[in-house]
Amino acid sequence: MRSPDRRFKDRPWTADHGGMVPGGSGRARPFVVAVLSAMLLLTLAPSPASAGRYMGGEAGTGVPSLHGGAPRVASRSAVRWSDVTGAHAWAREAIDFVAGERRWMRDFRTDGDGRLIFRPDARTKRKHFARAIVRAFGGAEEPDPRLSFSDLDEGEAYWPFANVAVSNGWIRVGADDAFGPNEPVTMTEVHRALALARGLRPAVRGLDRIRTADGTRIRVPSSFGTTVIGMRMELRYPSQYEDHDVHPWTPMPRSQVAYSLWIAATEVSDGTVTYLNQQYDHVELPAMRDRSRTIVEWGARYAGYPYVWGGEWGLKSRSPLGGQSIPGFDCSGLVWWLMRRNDGGAWKVTPPRPYRGWSLPERTSATMAGATRERLKYRELRPGDLMFYDGSGDGVVDHVDLYVGNGWALDSSTSQGGVTLMWVGDGSWYKENFRYGRRIVS
């Protein structure tokens, strides 16, 4: 049995940058939202020039789902719930499976009519999450008698589940050996537990140890590996509405945890596990100057941020361009956040960005692609270049991401639910649909 990791549960996402950022297929919000966003933009932007350069969001394309299509939403059982309503239809099958059929999240008694209680909107407590993942993936593993907690006694009902989850490294505890049984789990913690429980430790290790060819360490958040792999497992619900968007620091509602657990247990095949482990087992970037490495490290901070149509802002504070209530990115918005220089008006991301950026007034992938006469071939790409794709095959660029070298790119797409580090080299959807690149870093 592995010795427990006693560092306190993840706290890499601090207020200085708001949280963290990961793919590119489109998740367009309704037309009305787009119109209102444009109206807000014109109202709030301090200069007509800045407003005129903004061109709204884009759906984009991106790597197809590893699961072969959109998640199922029809219920597969006749479980009767007292509090799972039409508003929770998106998670109904997941809830039926993890709390009805399998009872992994059957945490509450029935009501007076014999209907089950799930509390889909309540925050998920760590003790309930530990029990769920151990029931789902722990098999007959016995607790480690050498492991104890300062706030959870051995005789308590949740102690065996907390023990096994911590012993396997799925859940972390604090330096004072506190488990925090009644604290809520965050998105970061859910991704960590499910990625490791599904056997993706080699991929996680490869991401956490990312280096350049000359041995220089790329500084990434402490949960970078598990967060990226959680996004690649597609644990996030691909909703077109913001009410399902979560960030790495978000306390997870039970409906969201049910969905993630259901996906990890039923949709992530052994073949997918092998594929991701092989892809991320050893992540090496080319030797690069400090400036290029700083761009990569800035982008890595945002792994796990949600895909937001029209999103180009990564801080908790409202975007100065208006129309964006939560941090997040669409594909070209992520490129803007990483590369666009302050314009002296509405657009100002420094501080805290540690570099000035470059001229990039165009807002969508198509306009970014159309603004360059020099069209770089794949073999000519170097870190900091923009990569353009035609995922629909209609001859029009519909996706963009940022190349960081050796076949890797920082990317935001709906198939992954947000920002990730993606393989764009040989054999990838990206290489097959790549059209050309653009250099903006002199």
C-alpha cells in the first residue's frame, strides 16, 4: 500500500490569477446572450477603437470526444427521486447510475413517500466523495491501520473510506492529519481522485514533471497533471450554459460530482487510459528562451478553466470589455489572454501577466488567420506561434491554439470542456486539420 501524501489538499489557485485554465469544439451560447454581450461591450468599453477590434466569441472546433460522441442524457432506470427535477435532467442518468443502481452516492434516507433523496445542488462533502470513489474503484482494499486522522476516528463510519482514499493518494490531507470530512470537494480534488483511481498516474507524472530538452523545469501548479488529465477524460459536462461551468477552486455540487464519477466509471475505457498514459508519459518541450518559457508557465496556470463562448478573461474580476461574468476562454480568447499586448484602453492584463505581449487586435481564429501573409508550415512552427485549423473541412479556419513546441499546444475546446495541454503532433486530429501558423513573437 502506498504511503499517504500528507500535503494539504490542493491550494495552487490563488487570488493573484483567479484560478486555473484547459480543448476547441464549439459550445455556443444562445443568440440572445451573444447580442446582450455585444451591447454590454459597446456600453462599457472605454474607447471606440478597443470596442471596434472586439469581434465577439466563436464556437470553434476541436479534437473529437474520446468517448465517441455526446454523453447520454436519457435516464436508464426507474429510480424515483424526491428532489431530482427537470432542472437536473442533464445529470439524471449519472445520478441514477451512481446513487440508484450502484449506490455509490446513496448518502441520504428516503422521504415520507419512499422516494430517494439526492440533494443535487448541495455541495459534496469529502466524506461522501471518499466513500463514493472507494466503492467505485477501491475493490476489497483494506484500510491501513497505520494511518489516522486528527478529525476522524477509526470507529466512525467514514473512516475506512477516507483511509483507503488517502492511502492511495486519491485524496490529500493537511499537515495536521486532518481529513476535513464535512468540507466540500473542489473540481481540482475531483479530477485528482478520478484520474488516479482510473490508473492514469503515468500521464499525471509526465505532466507534473514537464521540462525542456536542456533539463529546465517548467513551473506548473501542484495539481497541473491531474487537472489536465481530468479534462482529457472529459469529466466536465459540455453545457452551452454557464450554470454548469466550474473552475478548479469551485466547491462541487453533488450533481457535478455524480456526472464526473459516472463518466470515469462508464465512459473512460481501458483503451482510453492506455492512450492517455502513452501520450503524456513523457512531456518534453524544446529548449527555449526565458520569455517563451514564461508564456508556457503563464498558460499552465489556467489548466482546467472552463470553455466560455466569447471568453477571453482569466481573472475573477470582471472583464473590462464587458459581457463576461466568469473567468474562462474560447479558443481565440485563450490566445488573446496569452499573447495580446495591452492596448492602452480597455484591454489590460498586466499586472499580473509577467510579460508585455504582442500586437494581436483580431479576436476570432478566422480573423487572426486572415491577418497574416506569412503562412507557416507545421515544420516551421516554434514556441509562441499561433496554429490555425479547419475542423469542419469547409475551407474556413475555425480553431486556433498556441504552439509551445515538440508537438504540444495550449488549447481550449468544448470537447475537453476548457483549457488543456494537447498533443498536436503526428497522429493527432490537430495535425490532420492544421492549415498554417502565424508568428507574432519577433
